[in-house]
Amino acid sequence: MPDQTTIRIPKYRLHRATGLGVVRLNGRDICLGLYGTSPSQQKYDRVVAEWLANGRVLPPRPSASAPTNGLAMCELMLAYLEHAKRYYMKNGTSTGEYKNVGDALRPVAAMFDKTSVAAFGPQSLKAVRDSMIRSNLARTVINCRINRIRRMFNWGGENQLGEPAVLQALQAVSPQKRGRCDTKETAPVEAVPDERVDVVLLFAARQVAAMIQVQRLTGMQPGEVLAMRPCEIDRSGDTWCYSPSSHKTEHHGKARVVFLGREHKSCCGRS
């Protein structure tokens, strides 16, 4: 028997994506409620004590056929974030969408962490949206975050962690429309005037200036210009074709081809 004084007790910790308190037991994050609150810390003490008394083994997850009325929102959120961390992965690194999902779920965790999944309805979703409005988020950002919350319920229904009727009810919450709500609007992003770019080119290093010119002439993203490799450029014709091996729409099965004409080649040091 191991010395009980040497048993490592898993720590009470913050789940950064949602702001919930969790403890990881047997590879699973157990939701404890809002991080730092007294009820959350008391639940941590109780969960760890029961885990130790059970020989450091958690009870099995509910089977897929088990009723889900008692499943709490915090449990659904943690399960979905585990999925999102694996799903929104590219070249071994989490993409920005994983963080976006966490940002969308944080107000849900703050307001409805103990609510059952079955009880989360349109009024609950509107309350979350109102909290986003009070946070002075832009209308387009709020609409995107509400859609991400609905996507979680779609995933939950697909994996029998909620009833499809819940998602169907949440679809009744309409997106906020320009001119029909008091939510903050953002100004459209406009192109930088050519005269300002020309001034920067006078002071930029030769390599940086060339990258700026290629970006201006092709509309490529800065990361795409930095990632360009000769092996990805077909130089067999008069017009070169750059086909990056990785791009942001590749998961939709779309190809990305950037055409480089004579002026573009001059920027790259060839004419």
C-alpha cells in the first residue's frame, strides 16, 4: 500500500477558455462551477474525497442511451471544448477558432454553468446575448458568438449529449440586424491608401519592401507571403502560379492559386 501522505492530489485549477473551476481526474476535466467561488471550492473537496474513497477511479460516463435531462451546461461545454481543441487543429497547433469558441462560451459559463442542458432555451440564449451587448461587443461579433453557441448544441445532439429539440428552439433567436438594434457597429475595414504604402517602402528593408509589394499586387495575406517557397511556385509558363500547400479554406476542399505576372516577379527580384 502506498503511503497516503505521498498521494498526489490533483489541483483545483482555472479552465481558461470558460472561466470555470475544474479538476482533472483520470484524464477528464470535472466541472466545479465558477472558478474561485466558495461553492466551486467546496465541490472540489467533495469530488476529490469521493475519488480517493473510490480507489482514485471515476464512475463511468453516462452511456449514449442514457437520458440527458440531468446533464449540466458546464459538462456539455467542457466536452465540446475537448472536441474543439482536437477538431480545430492545423499542423499540430490549435487554430484561432478554438479561442473563439472559448470566448463565445465564457458568458454561458458565468450565467448558466449549473443549468441543465434541457432547460437552456431561447430566453437563456437571449440573456447571454444581452450580456455580450453590455460588454460593448460589435453586432457582427455577437452574431458569430451566438452561432458558435448553437454549434455546440448541434454537436451535443449529434453525440447524444442533448436533445435535438433544444437546438431547434435556439434557432428561433434571430440574429441582430444592422439598423434594427442598438448594438455597436464597427466601421468597414478599408484598404490603406497607396501613398501611405509608398512612404513605408522608402524606409523598409529591401526584403520587407518586396513582400509588401507582392502583397499589395496580389491581395495575399502577410502570412502567405512569408510562407512562400520556390517549390510551391509553378514557373513553367509566362505567368507563374503559386499554390500554397496549406491555406485557410483547404478544409472546404478548395484550391488556392495566386497568379504572379511580370510586375510581381520584379518585386521578387526577377524580371
